[in-house]
Amino acid sequence: MSRTTRGTRWLVPLVLLVVWLAVGGALGPFAGKLGEVATNDQAAFLPRSAESTRVIEAQRAFRQDETLPVIVVWTADDDGALDTEQRGAATRALASLKGTPGVVGEVSPAIPSRDRKALEGVVQLRPDLGDDLSGTLDRISGRAGTVTGATAALAGPAASQADLSDAFAGIDGLLLGVALITVLVILLLVYRSVLLPFVIIISAVFALGVACAVVYVLADHDIVRVDGQVQGILSILVIGAATDYALLLTARYREELAAGDDRFAAMRAALRRSTGAVVASAATVALGLLALLLSDLTNNRALGPVGAIGIVCAVLSTLTFLPAALVLLGNAAYWPARPRPAEAAGGGHGVWRRIAGAVARAPRRIWAVALVGLLACAAFAPTLNSKGVPLDEIFVNDAPSVAAQATLAEHFPGGSGNPAVVIADAGHEKQIVERAEATTGVADATPLTGQGRPGAGDTRVVDGRIRVDVTLEDAADSDAAKATVARLRTALHGIDGADALVGGYTAQQYDTQKTAERDRVLIVPVVLAIILVILVGLLRSVLMPLILVATVALNFAATLGISSLVFQHVLGFSGTDASVPLYGFVFLVALGVDYNIFLMSRAREESLEHGVREGILKALVATGGVITSAGVVLAATFAALGVIPLAFLVQIAFIVAFGVLLDTLVVRSLLVPALVRDIGPKAWWPGRLSRR
């Protein structure tokens, strides 16, 4: 070979490495800047076409400025009644807040509870305070704390939003640090190599930096929305996926090196034999995420393109930076270990040879036992309550706003300070109030007046419409309150010509739940169809893709069953957010198919040489170690979401982590190989695999 040719072979990986180092250095900081364009205002993520969303638009005509309320609640230090002097002091404290930065509109007086043991007052804040919200709440708390003999606490949407922001504070550094350290430790233990884990980590970090930069620009131009949940999931998804794809490529490269090829030939062979599986795997995840664009929930729609961007960046880094780095390092990448001939095709770890031997001896018994076990777990899936979680379960740790809301509910009607909002035609005010108050679960209904608050003057009419605030008897986040909203809508929609709309916090929760149920019915079949089409194209078979899709769907059902038991009896959750099952499905099914793609693409290759029944065993031995490592890494990466003290992310973390391990250790290792071994060549119908 000429010196020019040899020089060219070295030039390409060197150029790729330099380009990635420049890109990583320039864009890496964006991994810590997404918080600048993220919003944790949950009102921005409501169903687009829901009645409660239309009410938000209609409400804007009744106020000059959009506001975010905070409810101040006082209780006596000795658990006794609050006297007139304390009520006056509380009212003066509220009045003194007028003109405070961030406070807008009129401030309500302190209103006593029926048992005289508590006071409440509502302060309206600007909704765009951002990082200044916590400071504003601290000032309100300080003024409220001047009432002698009483303790003040802050509840309501503003206090909840502040606690939510605190939960996501430092998410960039904390979550990324936990995920990377977890991955690094696992890789060091599994591969016993010094350089390789760091190369894989660098590849994943570069992918995340590029993904975050792209998302940052799109979010800054209001093309996509990002909140703390989407931000956290993006980091975990990119790190986990990039590591999985890297493990597949590095394992194949090691095989080729062990077979005696030089580093350049080994990498060409590794890329040729693994690129198809990596791209197909990434396509299932990216397209599965893009199916979330069919959702009517804005946060689901936000996750779709953001997650897909992350997956594309993970593949790009895996197929460009990683090969360049591995070629330049050669055998040194695996130091102090060294690729041995036993690691070439046909070799493998003794554990996987024993598993393959067991599958060969009794395939029908193995797949039957695995199937029965998964079905038994799946039997508990219907017990998972996904109708939403009460406010006191949103945060894993104690949150001040939750405690304050509990105090408020103890002394005032459950929906006090967080009413259902009715917008209707002005000529039907009396009927609206009468029917609302006659509805079971409603405490009272009061029209908004010209003073800008309920019950103080003449009813305010704007463009021929009125607003009526309806206080519910039950806590605004309870199932009973949601049922009241449904009854209220039925009652008010029946008033001819009133064109009544019912919104507010409870209605938003109700609409979100119903929309999530509709989304599952629509999106789940779409995701399964996308995966099936990709598998048919990759494997050139119909029956095999059907088997794989059925097994990962069963794995998801089994995971939901176990999750239901764990959430209720171990973690103490009464239910999950309405979107948790859909997120779990998209991640678990799309990512679960990855491992079957890795296995079956290798099985097809081996079957052409050794026949179907022998080929699946050789594929199991050859890929067992790397796929299991990838599964453990992905599970551990998603488990890192648990460091964020929100029930939603803790539940997603458990579902994906447990489901990935179940898929890796049972479905991919036992169920699928045993089925293929038992079915034989017919498993590849209508195609035929013949020995070369």
C-alpha cells in the first residue's frame, strides 16, 4: 500500500475527531443551558382543544393582565380560634403588599373560615416572574408572618409552581452527573478497560451537547416547548441510547480485531454489519417519539420532536466520532484487556453458551414458562390507576405548597381559592348561578364583579360574557372534584343560548386525563405499526416482526402489572399521572425492540451460514454479553431520573428501568430465542433463509 493511501486512511478519522472536538467544545455548554428556555408553567401544556383551554383564552377579557394567584393561609399557633385583631392584622399585611414588585391588581382582605381557626387571602402575581417568583413569595411570606400568634403558609398555583421550579433546580448538572457516573461505573466493571468507557462517555456527551444546542435554538424561537420533564428525559434518553449504540459497535469492532483484521478493515466490517441494526433501532425510537405529535397534550407533542432530535444526534455521534476514535486507538481502546480470538464470531461468554444450550435442549418448555410468567405479571396491569395523582403525591419529598394546601382544605371548602371558572353569556347569569349551586359537589357560585373579584358590586360584563367562580366542596385535585366538574358541565351546557364553558384547575386536570386516554387509544397502535414496518424492512419477514412486536407489547403489559403493585404497596402512590402509561409505552416498546433488532439482525446473518435453529443460538451467544450490558446501562440511566423528586419522573424511571431489564433478561434472552428455535425456518415466513 502506498504512503498516500496509508496517509488518507489516517486523515479521515483525524479530521472527524478534530471536527467533533470543535463541535463538542462549542456546543457542549448548551447541555446546561436548556433551563434558560424551559418553562414549568403547567398551563402552557394543556390540551389544545379542551374546554378548559378555551376558558383560559376567554378569561383574558376579564382582566387587564394575566395573573398567577397565591393563597395565604393563617392558622393559630395554639390551634385555637383567630380573633378580630389577628384578622385585622392579616388584612393589613395583605394590603401592604400592593405595589410590591410582582404583585398586581387588588389584594383581597383576610377571610375567616367557618370554624374561625384559619384565615385566607388571595394575592395576584404576574405570571412571567420566572426566577423572581421565589423572591416575591418570600416577601409575601415575610409580610404575612407579621401576624402575632399565627403561622402563615402559601398555597395555590404560584406556590406550587415555585416548588416545581425548586424540584427542577440544578437538573442539568445533577441528572447528567448521576447518569454519566452510573454509566461509567457499569462500563468499567463490565469491560475492565480504562479507555473504552471514557471514549463511549465522550461520544454520548458530544451527542447530548449537539442535541441540546438544536433544541435550545428551536425553543428560543418558540418552535418547540421545553419543560423540566422534557429536559430531564432528553438528557437520559441521549446518554442511554448513545451508550447502547456505542456498545453494539464496539463489540463488533472487537470481534473483527480478534479475528485478525487490521484496525481499518475491522472498523469497515464492524460498520457494515452493525450500521443497519443501529439505524433501524434508532428509527423505531425516533419515529415512535414523533408519533407523540398526534397527541392533543402540548407537553406530549413537545417531547416528540425533542426526543427524536436527541436520538438522531446519538446515532450521528456513534457512527462518526466513535469509529474515528476507535480506529485511532486500535487495540489500545480495550487496554489492559486485548481482543482475543475467542471473542470472534462464534465465541462468547460461557454463561451465554450455557443459556443457548438450555434453549437448544428444551425450547418449548422455556418459552412456555417465560410466557406464563409474563402473562401472570400482565394480569395486574388493569389495576394501575392512571387518572392522575393528588397534589400531595406530585412531589416525592415534602413540599411547602402541599402542606399549605392541606391546611387550607382542613378549614375551608376543598376547592377554596382554586375555583372552577365559568364563562357564559350575560343574559343567563341567574340560571348559571342557580344551576351551579344546585349541582352536587358545589359549595357556592359567585359572579365576577366590576371590582375584579367575586361578590363586590355589579356583575362585570365583557363583550356580552360574564364570569362566574364556582367553589367546589372537594379538594381541587381530587377525583370527587373532577366528577363535580363533569356534572357541572352537563348542567350548564343544558342552558339554551348560554354557551357556557367550564374551566379552572380541576377542569384542566379532568381534560388532561380524558385527553391522555384518547391519546393512548390513538398513539399506541400507530407506534406498533411503525415498529412493525421497520422490522419487516430490516428482517425481510412478516412472521418474525409480528413475534417481536407481540413479545415487547407483552413485556410492557407485564411491566405495568409489576409497576402497579410496586407503586401501590411499596412506594405508596395511589395512582400515576395520566400520561405515564403512554410515555412508558413509547420508551419501553421502542427501546425494547432495539435489543431484539440487535439479536435478530445477527441471527439472520448467522442463519444464512448455519441454518435458522443453530443461527439463533450462535446469535444469542455472540450478542448476549453486549445486549445485556446495554440493557443494564439503559436501565441504570433511566433510573437516574429518580433523583428528581417528582412522582411523574420516579414512575417513568421505574417503568422503563424495570421493563428494560425484564426485556433484556427474559424476553430477548429466553422467550424470543426459544420461540425461534422451536418454530424453525417458518419463523422467517414468507422469506426463506438458506445456508450459504
